[in-house]
Amino acid sequence: MQFESTHYAMKLLHQNDEEFFTSQYQDPATCLHTGGVFTLEQAQQRFHFCLKRNSVGTMLTFMIRSRIDNQALGFCALIWSKTLASVELGISLKSENIGKGIAKEVLPDLLNLAFNSIQIPLLMIRTDKNNLAMIKTIERFSCPIRQMSTAQINSDRKNPDDSNVVYSDADYYWYIENPKQLMVSEKITG
């Protein structure tokens, strides 16, 4: 599975991507808004975890590459949650690529894949409250977005007793409904 934007090609994570992937999780600038730096061993475990989840369809992690020179720039993902009714959408860019408009170009195409090809009804984006560039990108989306509080996210759990996943006040959360699902529900209720 893959998708493209004007300047970038997104392909599913592959075994050959391990070196780039682990370097992402060890770069302090890259990890500033994603939960902290990993050791090499932790980063390698995370890589193999993502590969395994890709193979069983409970996560789709895509490498973001330049269409011009095939250089790896970062990765983006759709993560099915055992805890929430929504699918989480995320992006991580190599530190020197932050602020270059990559997320602004890639995320709408990832939304399109999620909503139109995979038919996901509800996405959730979580970002650090200090990640102003990502917040601006999210606020520019043209589809309906609801910002959620940590309390609302915690109350929306499929299983309220599941405390393995921590949703913190250090993050902002948004729900984005599939516009097709929204139109159907408006026709039914309206």
C-alpha cells in the first residue's frame, strides 16, 4: 500500500528502513514533541513492533520520501486503538525537515487514504501543546474537527478500566470525522 502527494511518496515501512527509523527515535529535536528520545534498543524494538503491526493491519506506518531523490524525510502512521473508538493519525519528521511544509502537504493525503480508501469513520490526532506548527496544520483542515480535552478523551475509551494508555494534559486532541460518514448521518438525522 502506498500513496503520493505532489512532492512526496509514502510507502509502507520496510525492513530496509530500520536505520532511518531508529535514528528518528534517537534524535532529540525530532522527539521533542513525540514523547522523548529512545535508546537504540528501544528504537529497534519500536521498529519491529511497527513492522509486525503493519503486517497484521493494526497499524499502517508509511515512510515519507522525496519524489525527486527518494530521500527519507520522516514517517506517518494510522494506528488502530484498542482503547479508543477512533484511529490515531500521526507524523514524525527528521529534525532538519521540520518547518518545511511537509506535514501540511502529506496529512491531507493521509486523511484522504484513511477516509476514502480504508473507510475509517473517525480519526484522532494528538499533539504536544507546544507543537505550534502541527497545531496550525490541523486547524487548516477543511473537514469538521472537534478539539477534545483530556477528560473527554479519557471518557471516550472503549474500556474505561484500561489505564495502559495515558492521555495527558500536556497534549491537545482533535477528532476528525469522515466527511462521507458525516453526510450519511446528516441525511439520516436531518
